Amino acid sequence: MKPPIPDYLTDILDHVRGEEGGDVAGYIRELRDADPDLLALALCTTSGHVYAAGDADVEFTMQSISKPFVYALALQELGPDAVNGVVGMEPSGEAFNELSLDQNDNRPVNPMINAGAIAVNQLINGEDSSVEDRLEKIRALFSRLAGRELQVDHGLCASEMATADRNLSIAHMLRNHDIIHDEAHDAVLSYTGQCSILVTTRDLSVMSATLAGGGVQPVTGERILTPEVCRLTLAVMSSAGMYDGAGRWMAGVGIPAKSGVAGGLIGTLPGQLGIATFSPRLDSQGNSVRGVRIFERLSRDMGLHLMSADHHSVPGVRSITREGDSTIIRLQGTINFTAAENILHELGDHSLGGKELILDVSRVTSFNLMGRRMVKEGLRRLREKGFACAIHDPEGVLTDLEFSDGTYADTVAVLP
């Protein structure tokens, strides 16, 4: 059975494709020359299932999306106390490239703004590390997170360094307050190198899902980060990942997120999934216009708002049994996106027999919008495979029995 999720992702891309607001980043040639019409969306669940639509395999540079992952590497290498000694965890309420430090201790206020990211970068591989060795340590981690070897776009890195006066000013400020000890040029070169690592939208969804899964890369199964590191990283993303718009983002979308000026945008739902989008046109705050619209739609449709009471993670399938020519699929609990996705994969992996499939939802407490849509679409596609499909729903919990093709599901009052 082909899962319906990629079709849903394609529908979302079609919905936002007509949004032409914003402009590509214009301060360096490589970003200025990006195709403004590229558009991609990918999801990766913590169980390792990846779904993608659009230009999901087109490479682009991570830019500021690299910040939470380097922060996680620093926490993993040195521990929270050492990292907290050079960077805070509070939202700044200021632009990402502001030349400002905490008035009490002169630390950058968080690792998502440029000052904090430059300071955190200098912790990787030790203060005496060369730029090359530090960048290689970061590239190697990002490759493990993505599940494939990633490369640095050295040409773009050189172009960014040619216009890096503001970041150089930030580095000099950090040196002046003894936050970093490397030469300002080398500190900015190392930071710019991490921003120049090439990824795809598919890669970013897997990397984000690793944070969501407490540090286990969901496709390879490798334990890369500790649960505490992921928890701290996601906490900072939720409060500071979208800079001076973080409060509005969390209120409206409710997904810990991070954007980059190449057009990438990631979001992470703890215990559930990683999301990534790519569209190069940016708004005035440097966030992808169409990426923001996609996240707004996903949050609403799939019930992903972190503060929503709609978060439940249950197996979904209670049992699959055979009664003569009928296979009975018994569901349970609250069926949201995560539960429905597990249901569809379990059905896809199960050798379904007989001529009739009966979906028993008598033990389901509720369906959210996305859970109901996915389960019904899965049932419709099984019907297309030749099964006679029906639903046992004595409490009327499913509420809407219309399939996406305009037909309706059959019902049975009594199970065989």
C-alpha cells in the first residue's frame, strides 16, 4: 500500500506555490542567484520513515540552521556548565546580528544569534583547534546526523567572508570581553564554514528528527546525542530559534524551529518527528515566506502545536485477527498523525488475508483531523487493492465517513 502522506505534502506545496512575497537574500552572489521558485517539504518520524515532496533533494547551505546542531555538539562535548559559561539561554528580542551582550556578565544571550553562535563554535574541538580541524569535526557530526557524507561549499564561504564585516565586529567584541580567544578572522571563518555546509530538505528532516528522538538517528539507529543535549537544544530553539519573532512563532505555530537565509526552515516535535522546508524567498526577518506558510498549515492540520492538548503517542493498532474471510483491524486510543502513521506502516507490513477488511474503531477515543484523514485514505487505498472494506464504529467516533474520492465507507453493526 502506497502511503498517502507524500500526496498530502504535495497538496500543501501546491497550496503555497502561488505565494510570491519576499526576496532571495541579496548580499552575496550565490544566494542572490538562487532559483526563487524552488520549493520542498520533508517529514521524518522518530521511527525512521521519511516522506518528501517537491525539490527535496536539491542542495543548499544550512546557514543559521547549523546553529542548534553546533550548540548540541558543544553540549555533548563539554557539558551544559561549560557551555553556559560562554553563552546564555534567554531570548534576546533583538535581530540575529545585533552587537550586544548580556549587561551582567558580557555573555551572548543565546546560541541562536550570531554572537552566541560564534562563541559556541569556538568551543568545538578545543580552543587550540585549527579552523580546518574544527570545521571537520562539525561536518562529521552533521554527516552522521543526516546519514550521508555532507560537504562544505567553500566558494560560498569565501563570498560570505568578503562581506563579513558585521560578524567580524561581533568577534572583536567577544574577544574584547574574553569570551573567545581565537583571532577574530579565524573565529568568523570557522563559523561561516559551518553555515556553508550543504544539505537537502530531506537531510534536514532526518537531522531534526534526531533531536526529536532524543539523539537517536532514526534511519541508521545510531545514538549520536544524549537525551539531555536534545532537550536543552530544543528548549533554546523554542524560545530563541526565530530571533525577535520567536514569541509570535511559538504562539501561532508552536513548533521549536530554526531558519536560514538560504531558504531552509526546520521544526522539531519531541518524540514525534522532524520537519524541513526549503523556499529561497525571505521575509523582512530573514525567514522563508512559503516555509512559514507551510509550517502554519502543518501545525493547524496535524495538531502539532507544542502547547496543544492534542499530543498523544499510542500504538494505534490493538490487534489484527482473521475470522474466516474477514480480517479485523482493531484500533485503540487517540489517533493523531503519529498514531495514524504507525497504523499505516503496520498494515503495510502485515500480510492481510481474506476478502473483507473491517476496521474496528470501538476502542478509539478520538481522531484528530490528520489522524482521521490518514486512516480513511489508507482504508480507501486498501479497497482499491481489491478488499471489501468496512468500519465498525458503534459510538460514531469517526464522524465523517466520506473518502477523498467522494465515495463513502461501508459500516457493519456487528463484528464476525
